[in-house]
Amino acid sequence: MSEQKKTTFTGYEKFVIALLATLQFTVVLDFMVLSPLGYILLDKLSISTSQFGLVVSAYAFSAGASGLLTAGFADKFDRKKLLLFFYTGFVIGTFLCGIAPTYHFLLLARIFTGIFGGVIGSIGFAIITDLFPIQVRGRVMGFVQMAFASSQVLGIPIGLYLAKEFSWHAPFLMIVGLSLIVGVLIVLYLKPINEHLKLPSQGNAFQHLGKTIARRDYLQAFAATTLLATGGFMLMPFGTAFGVNNLGIQEAQLPSLYMVTGICMLLFSPLIGRASDKIGKYQVFLAGSAITCIMTLIYCNLSVTPLWIIIILNVLLFVGITGRMISASALMTAVPEPQDRGAFMGINSSIQQISGGLASLLAGFIVSETSSGFIENYPLLGDVVVFAVIVTAFLMYRIHKYVTAKLAAAPGTSSNPAF
């Protein structure tokens, strides 16, 4: 598609955005719904906390490995066919989770689901890059990233309700039902996305993968993604425990916290996307980083605090984190050459998955839990997150300069697009 400036989307483009957002919702929900089911699985499957942790991390690591292994093939096929292949595997894996009778069956099902589900996000980003010019990708990313907020507002409460009313298998079967509808829409209405196949061949899949990994311009983007994921994932694993045991949140109040935060992110995500296109993607990233640093330092050093204050701080923290993710994702789409988009996105997604898993493990070494459940060293964890955010800002500046120079030299590009 031409890089000429545009302000409106066609009917088909709106369909693609809605389709990718819904598809991302199913994938995100499949990943996120497992953690709230933890207390049920510990009882029903008679497993330990470490065994449950393995179930959660198995998805992330298998997703990362799969994305890396398949990245070399990502630019060799029509993206619609590639999306259908991996989404079919994801649906099968989720169905296996929905019928898992034992712990080991569930563990293998999560690994299988991760192998396919971990690649879907990178294919979606490649499709966005193929179909939408850089000037509007912030808006597109803003809508697609609403999947995370939607999973908190709609998916997780519904999933927990089904788990309590029927069984812990029910949420996975619900995701399968919704995914089947999405799959039918992809088959019937998504057009082939194969313009990249007309570009010069980059060699076989392994040569293409090697060239993409070794390219210096791409390496700095991969480094930024590593720290971007590290900063975000370090606070997640112990966030609920810190809220309950350190801040004094009642377990019955947690749904309200998640619900309000999710609704606010549904409202803020499109606005952040628009701002990144209008003001500049790196400028929005810096603003998001500043908010993240301030809120992290405040939040991680709190003691027992009224719920309304915690909700406000939590919303502001997520505004900062979401601002970084949307603007960074939009900026990253402009880094690869057209013939490298699928491979670049696949590698980038894999790095994000693996870095997130490692960040969660690192957080486990930093914090500790006392016999009363109190989480120690959470302020130190916050300091590490802030350090990662600051370093990432410097790396993203280099990417911003690279993209600015690249697009300024490209024919048919607006002379003053917002980056």
C-alpha cells in the first residue's frame, strides 16, 4: 500500500482491524485465563504451585521457540494461509486444554497451544504492516491492543463464571467456540495477502532467518524488544500477591480493580494510538515511559492503601505501559524491509515471549514471600523495572532515528509524517 497520508479507513480495512483485534483477543484470553484458574487447578489436579507455574511458563517458552523456528518461513507464504494454519493449531491446542483429564495432559496441551499461538501475533503485525501505511499504524495498533483490556473486562470474568458454574475446562471451550467463528470469517472474507511474494527471493528459509538475525539494523530493534518485555513482565507475576498481602486489597475487591482498569484501557488505547500518529510515536513512547517510571516507583513503595487510590495509581501505571507498547509496536513495524517483515516480526515476537518468561523468573529471584504472605523486596523490583524502562528509551531513540531517515528517503512518503 502507498505510504501517502490518509485519515480514514475503508470498509474492508475496518473489517481487517476488527478481525485482527478479535483474533488477538482469543489468543490473549487463552494465555491470561489460566492464572485466575490457578486456585481451582491446584485443587482439582492435586498439583503444587511449582507445577502450576510450569504450566503457565510452558506456553511462553514454547511460543518463543516456535516463533524463532518458523520465522524463516514467514515470508514464503500468503499471510492469510499462514494465519489460518497457525490459528487452526491454536484452536486444536485450546480444545485439548478444554478436555485435559490430567496435569501432564494439560502441560502437553499448553506446549502444543504455545507452538501455534505464539506465532499468530507476529503474523498479525506483518499483515498490519503490509496493509496500512506508517502514518496510521498507531491507530491500528491502538485498536488491536484493546484485546488485552477486553480480556480483563469481558473474557476473564466470563471465564471464571463458567469455571465456577461448570468446570475449569469450560473457559477453554468458550475460547474454542469464539475462535471457530473468527476462523470462518478469515476463510470467507479476508483477502489473500501475498504482495511480498512478488519481491526478490531471500534464499531458503534458514538463509532468510540467518540474514534477518544478523542484520545490524534489526539487532538494535531486537535488543529494545528484549528490555521492553522485561520491564513489562517483571511486575505481573507477583502483582496480585503484592496487592493482597502488602496493600491490603481484599480478594473480593480484585475483580473491581481488574474491571475498572480494563474499562479505562478500552477507552485509552484508541486515544493513545491516535496520539502516536498525530504527535509522534517516539514522543508518545517517551511520555508513556515517564508515566511508567513515576507510577512504578510510587506503586512499588506503597503500604496498606485505600482501594480507590490503588485503582487510580493502577490505571495510570497501565496507561504508561500501554502507551509504551502501542507506540513501540507501531514504530517497530517500520524497521524491516518489505521482504523481511514476516521473519522480523516472528523473531521479534519470539524475543518478546522468551524475554517475558525470563523476566518472570528473574522477578522470582528478586522478591520473596514471608510466612505471613508479605512480599519483600518489591521496591527493589520496581527499581529494576525503572532502570530497564530508561535504557529502553535510549534504544528506541536509535530506532526512531533509523526509521525517520529510512522513511524520509523512501519515494512517495509524506515529508512530515509523525514517527
